[in-house]
Amino acid sequence: MNAANRSRFVYVTFIRTTPEKLWAALTDPQFIRQYWFDMTIECDWKKGSPWKMSHSDGTVTDVGEILEIEPQRRMVIHWQHEWKPELKAEGPSRCTMELEPAGSAVKLTITHEIDRPESKLIAAVSGGWPSILSNLKSLLETGEIALVSHPRH
């Protein structure tokens, strides 16, 4: 599908940490809960593995599968939203996380895309990713999160 028919959100941040620590932060369920507003991620982080995200009450919000994984460098998740019907109806999206050493920091690039124009899902994640990644950056650099609750809730 050509780019005109695709919606995409790209977020780049630099985090003063190591690729090993950032990778652990992206894949450790206990660490994820600290910066992702108490969300639970279930996955064993291997190619083909199922991936599931839930609220603290057990309500499943998103499911998927690990399409590609190269520890400390890159991960691609087939991502299907399950919680809000209007977003679920858009079908699966794809989230790519790329880590690249940059001096004493790591460049983290998140690309979330879907093969449909003007996606409501991409509009929603474009509001969510910046707050999640702000928390991740703060937690890794200072030991504390920036936002206790999601600013859009």
C-alpha cells in the first residue's frame, strides 16, 4: 500500500541510558507498569510470540504478535486494539521500536502505523506515546516518572 493510504505516527527521543537498560525497560512487565500507567504486558519476547496489554483490572486493551525481534536493537509488534470498538474496527496496526546508541544516550524511535488514511487509532496513539515515553525517559534517567496519570483520561 502506498504512503498516501497509510497513517503513521513517529516519535523519537534520546534517553541517557544504555541499550541494555532501555531494552529491559521495554520488555520487563514490572518496569513497564511503572511508566505505562499501570498497564500489564504479557509476552515472552520471541519472534511469533503472542503479545497482550491489559488494564490493572484485567480488561484487555490490545493484543498482537511479535513479528521481528532483535534484542537491544529492534522490535516489531503486530498490534490489534481491542478496547474501544471504533479503534478495533480499523484492524491491525504495526508498532516498530528501534534503539540506536548515541554517545551516552540511546535514540529510541517508535513508529506506529496502519494501512488506512486518517486513522482514529493513530490519532489516539499519537496522544498516548508522548506521555508514556516521557515517563520512560524520566524513570530511566531520574528514577521517577513524570506523569502519575494519563493526561487524556
